[in-house]
Amino acid sequence: MDAIDSHRKKFERELSAGTVSLVLLAVLARSSEPLYGYQIAKQLERDGDGVLIGKQSALYPVLRNLCAAGLLDGEVEPSVTGPPRRYYRATELGRAVLREWEAAWSATRTFVDTVIEGHTP
């Protein structure tokens, strides 16, 4: 791996660390039904072309943190094809926090785009 690749990968990791919670909460808040980790990972893989999520296993600590913060509920249900699965859904608090996060993301994105395009704020 050359220096440019190394810097790009480091930047992607840092960027991902700050946005995975937002994306997971948004996916679950907009879902009509609870989803389990593998479903979420596959949806993000399909829709995001691998941009945000590296390894599927990286989602689970974030999901646990969101549950611990009261932003998601996680319920274990039996599965006919394997071990029990934990299904996640956004709580009312999670939906309210998501609105705040979306506003912060929008402001941040606007600012960054302005700077990148060469327009000093």
C-alpha cells in the first residue's frame, strides 16, 4: 500500500467513525419493521457501495452503544434458520435525537462543501 492509499484509508476510517451512528439510526428510524444486524449490513452494502461500512462486525458495537443510550430498542427473537437474532428499532428518543443529528450533519456538510469548493465562509 502506498502513502496515498494509506492516508485515504485512514481518512475513511475517521469519517466512518463519526457517521455510522447517524446512518444506523436513520436506517432504523425509517424502517417499517425492526431489522437485525445482518439485514442492516446488507442494506448499507447494497445502497452505499461499501463506502461507509468496512466489516459487518463493526456495526454491532455501534448498535449496542445506541441501545445503551436509549436510542434503539433491541429484542432477541428465535430464528428458524439459525441462532436467535437481535432485532433493532428506533425509540421515540432515537427519532428525536436523529432530527438533531440530521440538522448538525446538514450544517456540517454545507460548511465542508463550501470550503472544498473554494468559497471561504
